[in-house]
Amino acid sequence: MSLLQIKNLIVEFPNRRGTLRALDDISFDIAPGEILGVVGESGAGKSLTGAAIIGLLEPPGRVASGQILLEGERIDNLPYERMRHIRGRKIGAIFQDPLTSLNPLYTIGRQLVETIQAHLPVTAQEARRRAIDLLNDTGIPAAAQRIDHYPHQFSGGMRQRVVIALALAAEPKLIVADEPTTALDVSIQAQIITLLKNICKDRGAAVMLITHDMGVIAETCDRVAVMYAGRIAEIGPVHQVINQPSHPYTAGLMAAIPDITVERERLYQIDGAMPRLNAIPQGCAFNPRCPKAFDRCRQDRPDLMAAGATRAACWLHDVQAGVAV
Ligand SMILES: Nc1ncnc2c1ncn2[C@@H]1O[C@H](COP(=O)(O)OP(=O)(O)O)[C@@H](O)[C@H]1O
Ligand code: SF4
Ligand SMILES: [Mg+2]
């Protein structure tokens, strides 16, 4: 069974002039222990998808319809306190800025011990021992001493390691990591991503890794979802999506990034920009930029459909209509 299921998720922001639909009919699953990458240009809806899953959409943003299920149970409609508990125990979160997750007034040990004891039936002494183990596992040198230090006494990279330890403290099944290395020095980004991957694989925790970096996706993820204008354009096994993209947007995205694979055929660069939410064109949202657009693309909006080794929201793959690819 899937660990996480997102079914036809719609997220809206009501405002004075009407309603902005920011996520429009998103569906995907994450299997236990799987690393799913979520990629797409800025404003595509990656962070909102993560926020909806962890129950931290900022009002007036709201889940307007659809369902989010964790281990078969709906979590999109839970009271705040219940969701807060799930957020520590079953879903861990890692954000771009480690200071969002850490309280500057408390030692990291206190924060780890509190999280462990809030969710697991262990003594304070046992919780502290576990905290030191976690810090060791996340590569904090001299963890037994460093545990009594405050967040500001760590470098940015070390702080993000502490956040990874904190996210894993209650042994969650899923980690939602939203651009976890974007704020860090380029020289340490790869180390942190490798750590995140290995530590989650070791513990059997699944990861939803949001990033705009296709290189990170290629090296880290099992599957990848490509988002465009609040929808999933393509989803599938990472190597297929990278080497044989089925959606013209994915193809353009890959062509724009050098050196992922040498063999990859260079297709074209994507001209233009992603539309604003209040100006999404009729039909396929990508049609004004798509070199393969045809009449139907300007009228009907495609849903995800089987497309080679992946699933793509693109009429080129509509077998029933008999369109040649
Ligand atoms: N608080 C908000 N109010 C109104 N619209 C928002 C808000 N937050 C996000 N959005 C809309 O949702 C879109 C997707 O946002 P986001 O998920 O943060 O994108 P990204 O893929 O860069 O993480 C944004 O481009 C914006 O139009
Ligand atoms: S549906 Fe049409 S416009 Fe959209 S990506 Fe496919 S070919 Fe291009
Ligand atoms: Mg974002």
C-alpha cells in the first residue's frame, strides 16, 4: 500500500476579486521508503503541495477539494492539535532555512529531547542518548558536547544537519523537505543531500524532496514529479523522466540543464514564462510555450495519462484520439 496518497487535490486562495486556484487537481502517491522528487520552476506549486501535506497551508489558502491520505487515513481534514501530533510523529519537515525549525532560545539537545519525549515512550535519559545518536548519525562532530549548544553556535550546514536530526527524532514515516539546501553554501549542498538520502534510506523513511535542481533529483530520487502552473506535467521513474521525457515541458527543462547525461538529445530551450495563476490559458497551461501544441491543446486541459515509461499530462499521448507521437 502507498504510504501517502494525494487524490485530486485542489488548493485555493480566496481574495477580494474571486478565488485563485494554486493547485489544480494534483494526484500522486509515495511508497514506503521511496524518495520522490518534486521539481518545477518558481511558482509552480511545489511548496504549496508540501504545505498541504504537512497541514501548514497559510490562511486564506485552503484545501478546497480532494484528499490527502497517510497510511490510508485522511489527514487533510484533521483538527489542528491532531495534525500537529502527526506532523512530529509521522511526518517530519525540513525547510530551506534551518532557523525556521529551531528555537534560538533552547539548546539543540533540549529541542531534540522534547520532540523525542513528546512522541515516544522513553525516559529523559534515553531520549538524550537517542538525541546524541541522531546527531552522530547526521555527522555532527563531538555530538555528546555539541548537544548542549544553541542553534547560533552552529554553521548553516551543521544547523541543517541538526534540523534533519530533529525531523527524524520521532521516527516518522515521511519527510517533506522543501529546498533543504538552497540557502546553504554550494560547496556543502551535495553533502547534506547525500546525508538526507542515506539517513532516510537507513531508517526506511520516505522523502518528498522539493527542489528546482534537476541534478539533485537525478542523484537522489527514485521517482520525480514535474510541476507546471499548479499541476503535475509528468511523473515517473527518475531515469525515464530524465532520459526519455514524455511531456514537452519536461523535455525543455532537461534541455536547459547541461550535463545530466551525455547521451541526452538536446531538444530546445523553453521560451516565455510560466503563466500567473490568474492568467492560465485555456486548454493545456503550457500551450503558448509548447513547440508541439495543436488545436486541441488550446481547448481541452489534459490530465495525466500513460506516456511511454512515465505518465504525462499531454494530448500527444492520447492514444484514444489516435494522435501520432
Ligand atoms: N499566500 C499566498 N497567497 C496567494 N497566492 C499564493 C500564496 N502562496 C502561494 N501562492 C500562489 O501559489 C503559487 C505557487 O506557490 P509555491 O507553491 O510557493 O511555488 P513553488 O513551486 O515556487 O514552491 C505562487 O506562484 C502564488 O501564485
Ligand atoms: S498538451 Fe499540447 S500544448 Fe500541452 S504539452 Fe502536450 S502538445 Fe504541448
Ligand atoms: Mg517553493
